[in-house]
Amino acid sequence: MSSKPNGSQSFLYFISILFIIAAPGIYFRLLNDTFLTLVLNTLSVFSLFLLPTVFIRRKLKWYAWFLLPVILVGIVNFACIYHYKMPINDGLITVAINTNKDEFNELASGYWFSFLIIFCIYIGVYLLLLKKVPEQLSYKKSVKVSVFSFLIISIIPFFDDADYDYFRKLRARYYSVFPTSVLYAANSVYAQYQIMDETKTERDQFKFNAKQSNSQKQIYVLVIGESDRRDHWSLYGYHRNTTPKMLQKENLIPFNNMNTAGYLTEFAVPIILTGIDPSNFLQHTKQKSIVSLFKEAGFETYWISNQTDFGHISIHAAESRNRYFFASDENRKTKNINDDSELLLPLNKVMNQPGNKKFIVIKLQGSHYDYAKRYPNNFDVFKPSNKTVPTSANDFKNKEIITNTYDNTVLYTDTILDSIINIINKQNVISSVFYISDHGEDLFDDERRLSQHAAEIPSKYIAPIPFTIWYSNQYKQNATYQIHQLNLNKGKKASSQHLFYTIAEMAEIQFRHFDSTKSLSSKAFIEKPRYIVGGNLKTFNSDSLK
Ligand SMILES: [Zn+2]
């Protein structure tokens, strides 16, 4: 049975609906990829939706209606690309399902208006086109469309020069184009939670068999920063005086060639905590972290965090016997935003608790966007800033204002670190404070105009991070060898995955699997190629980022 569309209706309008589904991807590829990728991706999206035409030729309008959910998710996808320069991926989904209401509002603030505009345009165009889609398509035409789509899908993998087999190339193509990319990402999040669930027994039974023979009083503190760029520290040569206190600090070793091994918080932090290889990221779910290493060695363990630690991070935070969370919904009932200085209160409390050996992890909110909310007014030194001139996060025209605001967060972190070190120093015991940022931050550094840290392909501004080790005089007397080695290695090519081994060796904790080639306090340390893992667990060589 064939049927002619009435006057103004045409199959072309249906194809136009597919065009608005493909549009965000086209926009993204224009920003990030080669022309060939753009063409192949676009063709693969069109062919996917046109493939079943022969089967639904009698219900074409219905089919167009069924595309509404795809259009709706497409709007969110477009907004993510527009604002975060990143399509929906597993990292964004994980953040979205774990972010509390206030954090969400903070992330979305300044975006609502443009989101509403995108939404209205999308839905408006969709409804207009829908009206013009014919009810049916002739058998002959629909066969042609389906066969042609099938042929296109079949030949696309031949244009892919990756070293995979045919079907893997085909899968990889559809993993990277909307809307199949969203299904892939959602499935990947589900699989990651599934793995954390399945590996629970293995993780629970995991043992380092760690020992420490020193019975003296000791405190080790690992401070994990947030979105803190090494090149914005005056300690590392930045032209602004952003780290005056760390510049003057005695017994402080700054490492000037440290790269992060993960550029999204939920990947970066577990690597710092477990020392696992970024290309084998999920391995961390099968084992415990540095928290348990210290616990086994006889330390009381503490986790003090100003972030919502979820998913991959939460399984290791849970290893701590004592936990203080500030950003949890519980705390937010009374307050919206917690200043990093509030972390000093529980730290002081911990100091007053009994116990000879303490290991403390402190997680800062540091330089996470919204920068203006990270520091009090008296730290508004670089001006004008977002404290007085609101801008949206991706407003590259206001790069200077946003950078000023960012620099104020670095200045504030300098003071927070100084306070933490002073609190520990006052104890007059063997102690050390390690500071490392989870990853860097994009600040409209070049013509790509990237901001924050979620771009699909990480930039060279994301990998380099500050890493400093402070030690007390009591530590110095005990460990001249380690300090000597740290100083010898401070310029070497290091990765955040080395932290685990470095801290273990500095605290003289012995355990099976200790690898001295990964310890910066060891003579055996070896420089190796460095990798960085990000969205959808893709890894990149962090020394060849552009
Ligand atoms: Zn982060």
C-alpha cells in the first residue's frame, strides 16, 4: 500500500528532525575534530534513525513523535556541550546523580536563561517540522531509504583507521555519537556501580599486610586540593603573588613536574589514594586505599571533606574510622556553602583526641567553580572579580575577571594550607603534610576557549598540578635519607599515582606490593610515560596533551 503525502508534507521534514538530533554533535565536532569525523558521525546518526524506515513506513508520524525523548535529552546534551565543552558522558552522569540540590544550583546558575532559549528553539522547530511529516511513506521509497542507510552504516568502519576489527570500529563510532553515546555512558555508570558492588567482598577482604615499627607519636596529613593549577602558584613562578605563605614556608619541598593521572575528580582522587594505574582504573575497586594502609600500620584514620564524596571516592572514604563531611545534605540544611576554613575545626578536634599515630585525609573545595564562593571577602585581592561582577563560567569575554576570581581562590588555599601546617607543627611530633591538587583547570587559555575541567579531550592545562611536602623538624631528625631523596627527585617527571608509594615510604610503612620505583622518596624512583584518565575511562598520554 502506498500513500501520497498531502501538499505541503514531505519526507524531507522527517530528515530535518534528524538534523536537529544530530546538530549538537555537529557543533561539538566542529569545535574539536576533523572534517572527516564530523561527516562520518553525522552520517552514522542519520543512518541509524533511517534504517527502520521500511518497517515503520505506515507509522512515520508516530515514529517522529517517538523521537521526542531523544530531542529532550538532546537539549541537555547541547547545553552540556555549550557550557562544559563536553557531551553527556559517564563523568557528568555520575556528578548529576550524586550532586545535592545546592551544588546543582551552583553549577547551573547563570545557565538557566540560555538553557530556556535552547529549549524553546529546539521544541519549537521540532513541533513545526512534525506537522509537516507525512503519515506514511511509499514502500518503494522506504525500501530505498532503509537499504541506503544500511549501506552507509556498513561502510563507515572502513574509514576508521583505528587498530580494531570491523565490529569494534562500528561500536566505537556509535559510542561516540548522540544519542547512542548517552546510552553507552549511562550503561557505563551502571556498570561501574555494579563493579563496585561486585568487588565489595574482594575489597573488604583485601589486606596490605602493612607494618610500621616506629612507636613514636606521629601525624601524617594528606590534603587533596581541587582544580588547582600549578602555573597559578607564585611558588612555581606565577607573576602574581598567589602563594605568599607557601613561598616562605620552611621545611617545604615543592615538586615542579607533577602531572595528575585523572582529570575528573572521581577518577583523580581514587588514583591518588590507591596508586593504581590510570589505564587500569577500575582495579582500585578491588583493593583498599592509603587509608587502610595506615590503619593496618596502627594509625587512627580520619576523613575530613568539604565535598560530596560519592561513587569511586566514597568506597575509600568509608575506610576511615572517623569521618566529617561538610557538603552532605545533612549539613546543607542549615547552610549552603562551607568555606574550606571550616575544615580546621574538626582538624583541631582530631588533634585533641587521644592516640599516638594519626593519619588524616582532608579534601578541599579549593578552586572549584563557582570561584567567587570559595573565599571570604577579605581575600578578594585580584580585582575586578566575580564577587562584584557576576559572569557565567564560560564567558570568555570576561576571561580577566574570571581569572582574577580564580587567582583569589589559589590565594585562599595558600592560607588554608598554611593554617593546616601550623596546626600540625604545633604538635611538636614527627609529622608531614602532603598537598596535591586533583587536577588543573581550563581558563580560556587559547582559541579553544575551554573553561573548568570537563573537556572531552583534556588540554595541556589540566595535567600539571602543584604537589608539596612539608615536614616537621622532628620528622627531619628521623628521616634525613628520605628528605635527601625527595630533593633529588623534585624535578622529575612524576604522576599523582606515585603519591601512594611516596607517602608510604616517608612514613616507613612496609607492605607487600610496595614498589620503590614509584616512590619519590626513594633512590630507585624511575621516570615513566605518564597517562591521564577521563570521561568514559579514556586514557591519554599526559605529556602529549595540546
Ligand atoms: Zn576535581
